[in-house]
Amino acid sequence: MASSVLLRLRRHVPSARLPAFLRPVSTSDDADEQPTPKKPKTRADFPTFLLDSFCLRQFDDQKTFSGTKIDYDPKAFQDKINAYYESGEYDLVDGYAPFCKHLFVPNFINARIPTIPITPKSAHLLQTGYLARVPEELPVLTRWFPSHSVTPETAKWLDIVLYSREQIRLENEAMGKSVLDESDAPWRIISVKAQVVAHELPMEPMTILRNALGKDVGGSGVALDQDKYLASVEYWAKHAHIKHST
């Protein structure tokens, strides 16, 4: 009699509401029917670095861009930079502000150095003009060597300049640009600089001034540091970019 009552209870009362001693014991077959847990997402799903749209001009604008030109598939380049970092052999280096970092990796793209020293023999070749890096920015006075008049050297290192995801979002909002993508990647590659040394070189004086002017004119909003500005002037008084003639 007792066994039949227990059987009825098990048939009509949900297991969760039965006392523990009345609940059916699961078997190995029941365990096999449990849903397979989802595979945890890896760093391949969430890369550390993504190419920012600002950097894409280095891939696309081979004729007029005066910085490092990259003849490489953008997605493959992004994957390569992530692989270098994930190898553990290359560390992030602090930049000019908390939201800026650098990653120095070997020049695997065979890029040429986009600047050369100004010498008495080459100074007469310099050209000047008002240029903007992107359409949203104001043109500023710039000088450069025409590419047909000089021969650039092949670099040893690439300086991968990184901005935090949040900084890019703030700058885009200030300039009325589209909202940042929804990727969880914490860093955006904003610039790639081919150079001989594995450390940061001074940014151009006008870049420092633009940053100080604010986000709505294409800067980062970082206040001008007089010592860094004077160091920039000293370096760029002796160097100039190489630019294709338009």
C-alpha cells in the first residue's frame, strides 16, 4: 500500500516539491541527457586590438598620405598585431596620456620610414601646404619632401599607437561621428609608425596643439605640456615627412 502511494506522489507532484527522500534518483543515462555547457569565449573571440577607422587611411590612401604606408590586408594586419601581443614577448608601453599605449613589434610588412632628416643638401626640396588628416579636421600648415626627390629607408620596428575604446568613443561623439562598434576589444589601433628605434618618437608640434584644442577639432583634449612641446619642436625642426605629389 505504502509503495503505491509513493508511486502516485511521484507521478503527480513535481520532483522539486517532493521531500528529498521521495525524489527519484538520477541515473547515468539521465546525466548524459543534460545540455552540453557552452564553450567559453576565448581571446580569439575578443581580440585585444582592433583597427580604428582613423588608421585605415594608411592602408587605403597610398598616394596622398604622408605617414607610414601599409601594403597589407587590414584584417590580416590586425590579427598579426594581436598575435604578437598574445605571444607575451611584446609589452604595452605607456603613452602621453592614460588612454594611450604603444606596442613595438618587428617591421613584418617591410614598411619604409616616412620621414628623413633635413640637411643643407635637401632643405631646398621641402614643400609646404595646408593639409588636414581627415575631412573632419581643420587644415594646418605642413611641410614635406616630395616622394620622387628622396629615397626612404626600410624600418626595423613598427610603433603601434593605441587609444582606449572609451577615448575613441568620446572623440567620435565630440566630432559628431558615428557611434563606436560594439566590440569588447579594449584598445583601438589609431596609427602605425615605421621607425628605426623601439621607443616613442616626439609627435609633431601641430598634433600637440590640436590635442590641446579639444576633441571637437580632432584632438584628444590633453593639455599642452611645454617640455614635450619643446622636445617636439627640436626633433621636427630637423625632420620632415615624405609625401607623394598629388
